[in-house]
Amino acid sequence: MIEFQHVSFAYEKDRPVLQDLSFRIEKGEAVGLIGANGAGKSTVMKLLLGLAEGEGRILVEGTEVRRDSLPVVRRKLGFVLQNSDNQMFMPTVYEDMLFGPLNYKLSREEADARVDAVLEKLHLEDLKHRYNHKISGGEKRMAAIATVLTMEPEAILMDEPTSALDPYNRRIVINTIRELEQTKLITSHDLDMILDTCDRVILLSEGCIAADGPAREILYDRMLLERNRMELPLSLMGRSD
Amino acid sequence: MNKMQRAIRELSEMDELAAGSSLIHALHPAAKLVTTVVYILVTLSFDKYDLGGLVPMLLWPVLLFQVSGIEVKACFYKLRIVLPLVMAVGLFNPFFDKAILLQLGGLPVSGGVISMLTLMLKGVFCLMASFLLMATTSIDSLCAALRKLHVPKLIVTLLLLTYRYVGVMTEELAVMTDAYHLRAPGQKGIHISAWGSFLGQLLLRSMDRAQELYSSMMLRGYCQEFYYADYRAFRLGDALYVPASSTAFFLLRTVRIAELLGSTIVR
Ligand SMILES: Nc1ncnc2c1ncn2[C@@H]1O[C@H](COP(=O)(O)OP(=O)(O)OP(=O)(O)O)[C@@H](O)[C@H]1O
Ligand SMILES: [Mg+2]
């Protein structure tokens, strides 16, 4: 449902960030996008959402991502930003969750029902009427995921969903991600989380795909990971193979 | 808490005030907006020497404070920065306008003093009315109301984004001043040599954040319409509120309450 065809991109001339990137993600797949700092992971997300324009073609369910198709494309994609502070802009969590559905012209009742269903699913009922500037970083992350889920997107993009979370909340986020039946594209340095949530991994290195395959192969490959400035997932450390 | 964080807190407290649940809060935002505009226009229309006529206009804000349960204290605390500015407007009148208008217990009072007081009161009344509007109406529903009154999308969006941008900017400023003071202990304020880079960074950082916020709005289907505000139909109560309060203002404007009172007492 997501396809990159020979995509290249640079923020500044002569400093390419992505070079001739091609891959394809099928409906329902859960894909982890990994790579060192500055490898271009967030940039891939930006291009996909049409927040930046590069060369090549990007398709979302057959629709090319172009300026005139953005409303159609964005409606299919839910994006959880790396920094939740920038994601939540309404006074309360509840209003923030309503924002998307109402923009998509759902009735107030339908939108309310969605909000309650999502809050229940994520066990966040307590957060509903809290003020965004008065909740902790982790709570805000959970709330940000909730705002995206109320839009019922067909694919969910998450940029570092577990950064800044304590182990308990991290576990909740991981379990939540596992339960989502949508197509998922997740970037993270938390390789254990990727191992837990994704079947497939794309490894980016200096704007190119260094590896693309089953999570159980790539994340177990110590040499490959170390060549690309990463380490084995903690849960696999100390295994002698 | 540094100064900036207090500023952020105050800004967000407006949101909290606006989330109250009094009769006034429950009114339709458009009704409140129109009424406030009418009040301000009527208040400004008083003659510059008509102090006695102007004073009774205070009744309306007092009534609103009562009904909405918002503390008068909160109003003056939040307006403490702008109030002196408004008060300063008429400060020079007594020097220009020295004609004696009336004697107060043998003390001559010049036209300048009267017009100064009138101007000050006009300013304070209008500020109070605007404060009450903001404190009983969330920024989003206010924007929705403006759209309902056919104010162009662009202007309304600008208003909303400015409101949010100010919040983002103060937040960034708070983080940056903290970071600065941690590495410049014992220093008051920010040294003048760092102002240039400090301001530049602030602008860039807050612009980046504002950009991300805006993207986040667009990614959730925002198209300069305000569906998400606590939207509801215009009810009979709202429809009555505007003419009822406007009539009250016009009565206050035309019937000289102070003189009536004065003449009955004298008689
Ligand atoms: N707005 C920008 N202007 C110029 N260069 C940028 C901009 N944003 C990112 N870059 C550069 O593009 C490259 C890729 O950035 P990107 O944010 O995609 O990396 P990332 O893989 O998400 O890294 P991280 O793991 O740190 O989040 C980096 O070298 C970065 O310096
Ligand atoms: Mg990133």
C-alpha cells in the first residue's frame, strides 16, 4: 500500500539525504525503519506525508503523493510525531482527539464515540479531560497516539514512539502497537521494540537501503548492525551465535 | 518557575477559565462576541466630559463577573501589564484643558481632569469586557464564531495561529533562558553580547515548532474551518441575549441614571 520508486531528496544542494530509495510495503505489514542518527528515517516519513517534496514517485494505495492529492493521501495516513509537544495543540486531550474526526466532518456523536473507544482501548480514560500542558512527557506520547487512532487511518507512521517513556508505558505502547491491525511503519533506535512489533526491517544508511528483510534476520545480524553504527537488541545480547 | 513559565501558565489559565460552566460560558460564542462589540461601541460613544453617564456602564461587567463566577482579582492581575498603558492615555488632558467645569465642595474641577477620568474608565471598561469574553469563551469557539459571522478564513486562521505561536514562543524562550542560566550562574538577565544569537535562535526554534504544529494540524485534516470547536446551534437564549443586553446598554446610554438619582435625592 506504500511504495517508494527511486526517491531522492536533499534539504541543501550537494548534501543528499536520500538517494534512489525504492521499497514497497504491503497492506497489513509492520515495518521497522532503522538506522543511525541522521540516516534519513524522519525524512522518509516527511516525504511520505507530503511535508517535503523530492524526486521520484511515492505511491499510497496507488495514489501518487503530489500537492493536489495530499488531502486524499493524508486521510489514509496517521502520523505520530517524534516530539509530542508539537503534536498536541488543543487545550485538553479530549479536544485534541476530536480535532481530526471533526475536520473530516464526522458528527459530534460519532466523534465522541470514537474518542471513548480509543481511550478505553489504550486504558487512558483518566487522561480525557486533562490539560495538555499539565501532563507528563509519557502521558503526552500516549495521548498523541490516541489522537492519531481516533482518525482511524489505514496506515500508521510512528517516529520514535517509545523514546522518553518509562518501562511501564513503553510496554503499553508496544502492546498497543502490536494490537493495531493497520499497516505500520515505525522508526526507532529501540531495536527491542522493533523486534517486538515488526515482521520486517528496512535498514537505512547514509540515505540508502543497507538491508531489507525479515526482522528476525536483520536484527540478529551483529556484523551488519555494527557496520551501520548500531548494536544488537538488548534481549539478544549475550547470545552466543 | 521562571518568568516565562509563569507567562505560559497564565496563557493556559485563560483556557481553563474558558472551560468553566456558568450561564455565560454556555452562551453561543457569536452572541457573546456581538454583545461585547456593542458594549465597547456604546462605551466609547460617551462624551468626553460625561463621566456621570459613563460610570453606570460598569454595571454590565460587574453582572458578568457575578454570573460567570470569574474573580475580578484574576482580571486585574492578568491585565496588570496593559492597564497602566490604557490609563496613561488621558494623562495629559489636565494640562491642556484647564477650563473649570464644576465645583466639588468648593474645589474647582477642570474639564481636563474630567476627560482624563472618562478616558481612563472607557479604557478599563473595554478591557474588562474583552477579558470577560476571552475568559468565558475558548479561542477555538471564538474563531468558529468569527467564521460564522463571515470574517475571512485567512484572518481567523491568522488569529488562531498567532495565539498558538505566542504560546510556543514563550515555551521556547523558557527553555532557552533556563539553559542559559544553568551555564551562567549568578548572572541577572541575559548578557547583551548574547542577545543577537539568542533572539535569532528563538525565532528559528519557535518557527520550526510552529511549522511542525501547523503540519500536525494539516495532517489531521485542518483546512481553515473550525469544526472542532465546541459547536452547537444558536438557541433562543442566545438570540435573546444580544438584543436584551444591547437594549440595556442603550438605556444606560440615553437615560441619565446618575442625574435621575441625583434629582430624586435632591427633591
Ligand atoms: N530541516 C533540515 N534542514 C537541513 N538539513 C536537515 C533538516 N532536517 C534534517 N536534516 C539533515 O538530514 C539528514 C537526515 O535527517 P533525519 O531527521 O531524516 O534523520 P533521522 O534518521 O530521523 O535521525 P534521528 O535518528 O536522529 O531522528 C541529517 O543529516 C540532518 O542533518
Ligand atoms: Mg528522526
